[in-house]
Amino acid sequence: MTLARDGIKEMTACTVVLGGLAVLTIWGAVRLSPWFWPLAVVLVAAWAFSLLFFRIPARTIPGGTDSLISPADGRVTEITLIDQCPEIGRPALRVGIFLSVFDVHVNRAPCSGTVVSVKHCPGEFLDARHPECGIRNESNTVVLSPGEIRGPIVIRQVAGLIARRIICHLRAQDSVARGQLFGMIKFGSRTELIVPQDAGLEAAVSVGDHVKGGSTILLRPARLSGNVGTAPVQRQPVTANA
């Protein structure tokens, strides 16, 4: 397991502050009083957690080009049919994933393809589980032209109540590989995967499932013509930023 370079500043700061205090309390526990040990344990645990937040665990990328893998770790909170997606230009299927502070926070490409556009949109910082966070919160939207799936494919990184910084290293015309790391959202957030309703894909997961970025198949070829998902889906009317 490696650590994300995007978190170097935060990891350094936590190491200096929490690590330094941990060393002092350990010294106090050894030299002054054993009553310092509980505080030392708490500080060491907090320092270790701050580093683990930026972890990049090894993942086995599943083969195949006709399915989409999860762009993030977290819990599926939404599988919704939307009447119109501006980036796609027609009805779409949206899968929303909530990333808690305990989840891995790097984002991965759900398929191979070419980046059509990357757009950052300023906004609010509602809790990432709020039903309107995808519309009102600060976000970064990546549109991909996939190789063998009817597109375009949209990946939206959404900031949350605690997450205040979205990182994306992609630019228009970049080529991406299936499962490729392309950014992260720091400290709790939401990631959405949006595909055309007529792409012939269905949800391979259900609301409440915990998925892993780069290894969980999120959408697969529909088993029946015109089927957009065997998992229960909600329907949402047209919104300004679906």
C-alpha cells in the first residue's frame, strides 16, 4: 500500500503536530508519570489515521470493456434515473457513492477512454449525504468518451461538509486507462457515475452496498433489451445540474 502524493502537505503537518506531541507524551509517560500513556496512545492513533486517510491500497482491476468499475470507495446511496443530464444531453442513470472519512478517497477511471472535458463548479458544502448535494455543492465534472461503451460517461467529484478540496489531474484530450488513478477528494465526500440511459447498462450493485474503487463492477451490460438496471432505481425530474 502506498500513500497519495496529493496529501503530502496534510501528512507532513499531521506528522509535525500529532507526531511531535506523541513523542512528548511518550517521553512524559516514561520519565514523569504513566498517566501520560492514554494520551500518547490517542495521539499515535490520530497520527496513524491521518496517514491512512491518504492510502492507496493495491487493487485488481477486473477485465472486460463492456462494464464500468466503481470510481471510488464508499457506500452506494443512490441509483437514480434522471430525465436529462446536461453533459450527456439525454436521459441518464446516476449512481451516487458516499465516501466517509474511513474510506479510501482516491478516484479511479471507470473505463478506458479519452477525456472530453473537465469542469470545476463552485458551490456550497452540504453534507455529502444530502439529497441535493450533487446539485448545490462544489464539484468537478469529468466527461469521458469511452472506447466500447455508448457514451459519454460522466464522473462527478462532489465536495462535502468536511471535504473542502477536490483534486483532479485530468485535462481535455487526455487518455485514461480502466482503473487509472486521476484524483481524490479530501476528508469525506461523494462521487457520482452517470451514463446514458440508452447505453445498455444496468446497476450491478444496490443502494447500501459498499463498493471499492477500481475493483467493484458498478454497471454491467443489461440482461434484457431496454433494461437499465435490475437494482431498484429512483426517478428524478429535470434539474439544473443533474
